[in-house]
Amino acid sequence: MVKISSNFDSGNIEVIEAGSPSNIRLNIRKDNNSDFYQWFHFRLTGAKGQLCAMTIENAAGAAYVDGWPGYQACASYDRQEWFRVSTVYHDGELTIQHIPDSDSIYYAYFAPYSMERHHDLISQAAEDDKVKMHVIGETLDGQDIDLLTIGDMAVGKKVIWVIARQHPGETMAEWCVEGFLERLLDEDDALSRQLLEKAVFYVVPNMNPDGSRRGHLRTNACGANLNREWEDPSLERSPEVFYVRGKMDETGVDLVLDCHGDEALPYNFIACFEGNADVDPAQLDLAYDYQRHLMQANPDFQMEQGYPKGEPGTANMTVGTNQLAHRYNAVSMTLEMPFKDTIDSPNSHTGWSPERSNKLGRAQLDALAGIIDRL
């Protein structure tokens, strides 16, 4: 018997009809107390060798409709290796067509990064003598907010912050940070050793544990978009930002990288703080130099395509990158990765993937090395 289920970590789907493999009808559930939705993650069982057509009926109302044209859904049999399957957006509906080779297969908007994997990442990093792990607060659902400190503070050392998954459905962000941490903690990597002599790193691999577990696209447990909470965070609405920004006030910030994913644009790019009224041209030049070094280190990154640059004075100061550049006079950047694929360097089998996100995370160290002496 064909069955669709999503009652698991980061699961999200509502079943309208699943009587026939060729006509499975679904809806994506909205984030709690929010109109945002686009993330889906579900399991199909009992359909081995059958042509399945799974249609998401409410796709037209999703948060970023421009994300559907050209998009191909992710699938996995073992939840380790993810590949793309035929997906068509037409007349407001998104239809995934696939013949599974097993009676158990998972489909998702992007390769999930589970809370269990998050806990593994934190635990493995904490075993390293260079790492201190702190729980700096709790989410509204009572989950820990984990902070990794790599290296020791000393006079003259730079303070580097890396955060990810303010928007929980943007799982490529934590895959990217995983690669960043793996390289930074590799004692055989000469560049990592050199950077740790010059800087101390503060890393929050998952800013939004509640939204991640609940299967949200963009918000936390109460429906707050954390990347609109940086000007005035509160314990009642956005404890995740409240505690992280409080820690940043203690440490100071020289550079912050905020890792995200973009639904519509098939590029890797960085957005900066050009729209700030008090934009510091020297800090902005460093951000652009960082990008040039990153592009040399990993050609999956590019600088021609991205978000329009705002005129000074037009920035939304509730957004993390803008507020942090203003608050700390820091080099503040938002790294965006695609849900689709990189149009300039496509991979038809995987699209943009956890593996490629990981390698882009590793390349951040090359970019940082190019500017760290000028921070």
C-alpha cells in the first residue's frame, strides 16, 4: 500500500489523496503562526517500481514562487546520498515524477540537515582541544542554542563570527558550516593553523533549532523571521537572536558571515551592507576583496549576479548583515547558495548539493586569509 508520511525531524507535508501512485495530491504545511511555506520533506513507501506523480497543489501560494521554475526536487533512499528527480511547475502546481527503486524513499526541497546530525557536528567539534562549546540560551521549544568557540582570545587577534540557518529550511547553510569547521579544525591544514594564530572564531551552526525540527521554511517556533529581529530582539519572540547578539556584544565582531540559501537565483553570491546610512567604504572594500578571493578559491562562487545593491540610507536595519555592520563597524556579509543549481557550473544529477556546500564552506578560509591582516 502506498503511504506518505512526514512525522519526523524536519518533516513537512499534508496528504490530500494517496490512493494511487500516479495521482498523489499534497500540500505543504505553513510555518507556525506564519504564511511562509516552501520547505517539504516526506517519505514515500510501498511504490517500488511504479511511476509516481506527486503533485503539491498549493505551490502557487509558496513564499517564493519564482523558486519553482527550473527547480528539481531532491530524493534519497538512504538519507545520505541525495539526487535530483524530474519536477515540473505548471498552472500553480508542482509535480514530482519518479519511479522509485525501493519501497522506501525520501523527497525534500533540499537535502535535510537533521537535528541529530547537528548534535553530531557539535559533539565531534567539542572533542577538539581548540574548541570550547557553550549553550548560550534556549529556544522557545526549549532546545539548546549551541555556540562553538575555536581558539583563544588574545591581544591583536581578530574576532570572526559565522552563523547559519536563521531560516531553517535553508539547510545548505549548515552543510556549508560543516565544511568550514572540518577544515578549520584540521591540524594538517597549514592555512587553518595560520588563521587560528590570527583570529578567534565563534560559530553558531544552527540559529533556528525549533524551525529546523518543526519543518519550517523561514521562522522559529512562534513564527518570527529571525533575520528581521536583529535591531530589537526579545526573549519572548526571538531568543535565538537575543542570546547570539548579546554574546557578540561581549566579544566584539571584526567579520561576520551569515549563511543562507536563495530559492530563485541559481548562483552562489554574497550580499553586503551598501544600503546602510553609515556605510564604511573601507569595510565594504574588504567585503568585496573577500569575495574576489572566494571566487578564486572556488569557481562555484561568482560576483556578477545577486541582489541589487541598496543606496546608502535605504537598508532594513532589522536584517542581520545590515545591523551587525552598523553595530560593530564590521565586515558583515550574507552568503547565499541556491536551492536549484549553479547555472554556470551545473550538475544534473545532484544540482547544488551538500557536498558542494561543504566545499564552499572550506573555501571561506581562503577568502578570509586574503583579508585578515587588514581587518
